Amino acid sequence: MTIKNQQSQKIPNPVATTPAGGRFEALDALRGLCAIAVLFYHASFISALKLAPSAYLAVDMFFLMSGFVIAHAYEGRLLAGKYFQTFLIKRYGRFAPMWLIGVGLGFIATIPGNLHSHDWLGGFIAVITALALMPSPTSPTLFPLSTQGWSLFGEIMINLAYGAALVRLSTLWLAFLTALTFAILVVDTVARGKGLDFGYRWDEIDMTFLRATFGFLAGVVLCRMVSTFVVPPLPDSLAWVIFGAVIVIMLSPVPNTYRAGFDLTTILTLFPLIVLLLSQAKSSHKSFEVLGAISYPLYTIHLGVFMIIQTATGLVTNWRLTSIDNTSALFICIILINIAYIFGKWIDPWCQGAIAKRLRITRPHLPGDGKF
């Protein structure tokens, strides 16, 4: 028996989990809700708003959903062989257009500072490394031009490991690696004495890999389990209840004393349950499509806009202020959500099609393929 045949017996076919509509539309909506939560979490960078103090956990949800959907869309083709290079090109191509716009916005925001400090070399290195979705060696933060790049970097690294080797492991071995990663994550989090809001600096890069690895592998294991066991469809009413629960989690102001326990418990129990249930939602709503379109563009461009606002406010006030009032910040957030919809509905799909045509890559047909 060949290795390929052995793998086909050990690993269930993820395509069996496809919803009737052919897409995980409820997971699209969940991504959008999480991206909006991150937007309001970061609004504290330009104002006194603190609307979503737990929204950094949305990144862990992104990793979990990514593992689930990528296993569903790509696992069969990766196991069939001769697909690894195409897989990596698709993953970078999926990230690149909106990410590069975000980096461009961040670079514009840093021009006045570079003019003052004459640190053009550091800025040049930051741009070059960001283009490759690699961290900058000249900055304390991994991605000084677009801080949230740390999560995309973690995603690319675990995608690389998954496509090259982890995809061929049995579900039992993947579950063991997931549990081991979580155990290390617990130790690291407790040692830091806070929650999971780490991973964007060089001195936190261990958390970058731990959060990405645990979330992604948990998603892969969950996808394989769903394809093995019969999970009943999710009623419409329960889907909206789950969305409400996610909002409550993101808005929760947890005291520092309980923060580590809350974060770890949430990503270990609540998030996998939420993804499991929503993956079985059969209904389709226009709002699901809108939220799905918003999610990735909003996540990648909003910090660049916030950096420009900080810089512009500083220049206008002779650096007495770098923040704006709460009402203006809310207004900007609403504008960004609308801009993100335009990007996600028309601009990003056009870019994806152009990349696929240029590289002669077949457009994905499986549900969720290329969406994370």
C-alpha cells in the first residue's frame, strides 16, 4: 500500500462538511464581526474609546477559522501531491493586495518622522520586508508599517508547515500537537501575567507562533472531526444568538486578575464550539455576504488610516496631540467599514482574479477556498 493510499484511509475527506449553499456563509459573517471588533479595539489608538477590550481575541478566532476552512478546501489536493507550491502562491496572493495597501498607508504615515530623523534605511528595510510578509529586523515591532502584519506572518508560517508536512499527519497526531501547543501557550501566558494580547513585537514572537499554531491546528482537527461525525444543521435563530455571544465576548471588560484564565478558556472551549456550530448553518442572508466582504480589507487597512490620523493630528497641533475626539473616531470607523465593503466587494476580487490570471492559477471552486 502506498503512502498516499494510507493517508486517504487515515484522513477523512473535508469536503463532506460542505453546507448546502456551497459556502460557509455564517463563518464569513463571523469574520466580519471579528474584524469590526478589532477596528473598535484599535480605535483607542486615536481616541479615548475603549469599546471592545477583548477584541484582540478575534485574531485567535481568525486562526481557528483559517485552519478549518483551509483544511476543508485544500487538504485533499495537498495530499494528492504536486500542489504545495501552488498552495503557497495562492495563500500569498490572497493576502497581498489588501496587505500592500495597508503597508502603503503606514508608509505615508511615517514620512514626516523619517524626514525628521533621516532614518530612511530603517524605513526602506521595513517596506522591503513587509512586501514579503516578513518582519522588519530594525524595529521593536515585527511590522512597524502595519502592526497587524504579525498575525498574517504567523498565518503564512503555519500554512507553510501545514502544506509541507503537517497535512500528512493523522488526526490523532495533530490533536496531540494542538494540545502540546496549548500547554506551552498556557505556561507562556501565565508567566507573562496577562492575557493573550501579545505577539506583535520581537520580544513576543514566541506568542506569535503559539497563537497561530494552536488556532490553526485546532481548526484543522475540528474540520476533520466534523467530516467524521454527523452534526445536525444549525437553526437560523441559534446562529443569531451565537453572533450575539461573540459580540459579548469581544466587548467584555475582564479584570486583569482573571484575564489570562478568560482568554485561554475562551480560545480552548468557546471559539471551537462557535466555529463548529456556525459551520453547520444552512441559511443565507445578505448581511452574511456584506460582513464577509468587509472582513479582510477592514483588518488590513484600518491601522494604516489610524497612523495617518495620528501623524496629521500631530503635525496640525505641533505634536501637542496625536488623538481625536470620540465622536470623530466613531465617524471614521463607520467610514472605514463602508470603504472596506467597497474594497472587499469589487477591488479585492478583481485583484485576486488578475493575480490568478497572471500566474495561470485555476480559480478556487471549493467552499471557502482562498478566503482566509
